[in-house]
Amino acid sequence: MPIVAQSTETTDWVSRFADEVIEESERRAPGKPVVVASGLSPSGPIHLGNLREVMTPHLVADEIRRRGYQVRHLISWDDYDRYRKVPNGVAGVDPSWAEHIGKPLTSVPAPKGSAHANWAEHFKAAMIESLAEMGVEFDGISQTAQYTSGVYREQVLHAMRHRGEIDAVLAQYRTKAKPAQGAHKKQQSQKPVDAAEVEAAEGSGAAAEDDGSSGSAGYFPYKPYCGQCEKDLTTVTSYDDDTTELSYVCDACGFSESVLLSEFNRGKLVWKVDWPMRWAYEGVVFEPSGVDHSSPGSSFQVGGQIVGIFGGKQPIGPMYAFVGISGMAKMSSSRGGVPTPADALKIMEPQLLRWLYARRRPNQSFKIAFDQEIQRLYDEWDKLDAKVAEGAALPADVAAHSRAVRTAGGELPRTPRPMPYRTLASVADITAGHQDQALRILSEFDPASPLASLDEVRPRLDKAEAWINTQVPADQRTIVRDEPDAELLKSLDEQGQGSLRLLLDGLDSHWSLDGLSHLVYGVPKVQAGFSADATPKELPAEIKSDQRKFFALLYHLLVGRDTGPRLPTLLLAVGQDRVRRLLGE
């Protein structure tokens, strides 16, 4: 029996949607499992904008599971869609793939070097692996399998019998609004946060398959794939409702044939009919859609009228806002070079990625950081983690944290000893993959409780190392000097020499992360006649300037630049003997 009592986490958007979905499901299909849905097209790399299409219903479904209800999260793989264009920047793909444009994605060869059977399976595999790492439970449905096995045969015949009604719905919008280019897939029209900087994320060519086949024989909501060239560049020339005999001609190769649609499985309903058909067939109660579907004539809006023809109801669900990437302009699933969930999971733990989607309402845009901002995000996450442990976090923050670290099935694996990400990144940067050095440095951060093994800081250490190696430009990497800068040391005035002396004298007694932090910030205070423990309120404003000069001097002497990793981390990483030598002792 389901737990009828509402979750105690009632202050976050997930719980509010879960309340609505449970109520709606009981109204539509009492006693049956709650059905939520997502749709993904493996037309190319499935990017982080597409992930919101999955995470929004996942979080709601997971909350419903936590309350004791049965729930199915369907992910429809739109792998029977046409191959529309050759994406740029995808490894193992060259212009010759253009010969496959118009074929089903499952009939297109995978990129060269792929271990997968076809194009669709290649791009599905990476997403499936990422969803598993993130703890996303779902039921996958291949639309190729559904159509080619005849699962939708009755729905196809029903759509053909009611083609006049469908055409009448679509006709309301044909002259009123031009569909957004490439908007035939809700998940493929994802645009960046800063949409003004770029044109629509997809190119032209998709709108033609939105409405269906219209020719001298009238309108048909079904497109056959050609029996000779396999492409959907076909026109239905006749159809008999009684016998289901359908004739078509291929505009690409000239092939034509007549088939019985009651036995024919090589074709599909056009998108604006296919999507509402599936809502009715699966009994979907909740499914989000992109903000571009709030416009007249959009697939979601039109689908809301067409779904009744199939005896179903439109799902409830929010319009979700765009997801951006720090430093990147476009996100398009048919283009290469866009960050995918797999890319993000190389540099961040799944808990952090889940949290980014859980803490913002679906209608709020946000950015995912691949640049230096990732360090600030991790600092924010660690502070929240500590507040939750102390019982000091706000209820909505507690809820978002809970949804990040666990699902109804249990806790996600986590780093046993989560040291600050920026610290681990600095150590990975300085040690350049030398594990014994990394263990020595990290053990010195807290001498009272040294690390026994690097496994204690994994996988976070591995994520930080991957970030350093893949996202930080070579000219920003930290290279410690081999020899002292004799000329700079010789040029120092009395104050500069005195600051180095104070630092060197304190190294032994302060050799830990906290100790060195106290020491490097305290040297300018002591030089100015104040206590090393003096607070900013007790100090004159010029002390900050003195601290900046002192830090710049240390960076120049250690790494030959004005800036670098945080000085306490850098000092530990370089090691006390080498620090003393580079500082002229």
C-alpha cells in the first residue's frame, strides 16, 4: 500500500509536482502505476540541456517512489527518427555520412571505430552509462522496435482513419505561426541561456516532417521509409481505408510500391502526431517540455489537441528553461563538441551534477561550469553538505541535498573523505600524476589524521585531476621553479626580505593546511606590528595591499607568475625543503 502521507520535504518544487502528479494519476488511472516520461533523440551527442528532459521527471518519479507508490519513468529513444544532417566535430564521422540523410537513425552506420551496431546505439550507450552513474532508474523504449514490430499498428491505422481531424487541428496553425526551425523534437530545440548570441540551435529541414505528407491525394500523418533506399523522402499517393492499401513514391530514388498498412511496419507517424499518440498509448501523466513549446503551433500545444483523437489526455508538466555552459555558446544534440553528461561526470561527482538540476525550479535557467567556476560550485556544495550534517540548512536546501546524494533505492557512492575540490585540483596540477607525491602532500594537510590511501579521496581526486588535464589550458598549468630566482631575491628590499624570513621561521610549526593558511595571512600583519590573529576590523585598510604584494612575491619565487593555486596548498605541494631552497634559505 502506498504511503498516503505527504513527504516532509514539502518546501521544494519536486514535492509540489509529486503531489500534483499523484493526484492526477489517481484521477486518470486509479490503482495503476504512475507514468512519467522523457524523450531523447540519439541523433548525435546527447548534451546537458537534454539531460533536463530526463532529470525533471526523474526527480519527481523518485519522490513518488519515496512515498511508497509504484511509478514508471519511461525514456522513449526516438531512434526511428530520420537522420537529418551530418553533425560537426564528431570523431569518426566525415561528409560521406550525408548519403544516409533521410534514413532511420538505426539504419545509419555508427561513427568509425565505434563498437556499436548503428548510429543510434552509439549515442544511446554513452547516455545510458551516464544515467546509471547518476542513479537514474528508467524503462527505455526503442521507437524502432515499437514501430518495426507492429506494436503501434492499431494507432497508425487509427491516425489514418482520422487524418481529416488531425489535418484540421494542424491547419489552425499552418498560417498563424511558422514552427521554429528544428523544433519537431522538444529535446532537440534546446538553446543556450544566452540565446540572443546565437541563432536557433538546429538548422532547417525538420519542419517538413512535422505535419505529414500532403500531395494531390490529400493529407496523411504517416511516412513510409522507402523499400529501396530506406529514406523517408516519400509521398503517399493513395490510401484505402477499407483495405488499408497504401501506395507511395520515393522522391529520392523513384521507387514506388503498394502495401497493406495493416501488415506494413516500415514507417512512422510524423512527430506532431506520434508524440500525442504515445501519451495515450502509455498513459503518460507527467512529461516536461522545453520553453520553446509555449509558442502557438508547437508540438506540445498541438499535441494537446491531437491526443484526444487517440482517446488520451495531455500530460501535465512544466516548461523547462535552458541550460548553459560556462564559456560555451551553443548546445545542439546534432552537433559535435557540445558537453554531454559523460563529459560533466568526468570532472564532477554525480551528486554535484544531480544537485545542479535539483536545486533550480524547471523554469529557472542555470549554467554548468567547465571552467574555474567549478571550484566555487564545489565550495558551495561542501558548505551545504556541512550545514545539512549540522542540522543548520534551510528545508528547501535539505531537500535538494537529499535528492542529490540518494534516490529511493539508496545512497549514491561518495568520496569517503571529500577534501576541497580546489585543493585536489591544485595537487593534481602540481604533481602531474605522481600518486606517491599526491599522497604525501594530501597527508600533510591534516597531520593529526593523515591519509592511508588516495582511495579515501576518490573519486573526487580523479574528477579534479580530469578537470586539470582536460579543461585547464596548458599556459595556466602550474610549473614549480627548478632553481631559485636569484635576481629577484637579490633585489628585495628590507621589508621583502623580512617577510620571507618570517615565513621561513614559521614553516616547521605551521606545516599543515590550516597552519600555513594562518601563517601566510599573518606575515604582513606581524610586519605591520599587529598580532597574526588580528581580525580585519582591527587592521588598517593597507594591510590587504601588503598581503597582495606578499602573495605575488611568493608566487613569483615559487612558480614564476603573479598568481597560482592557493598558497597554503602550493607550499604543501612543493614540500618544505624545496620551498626553503626557492625562497633563498
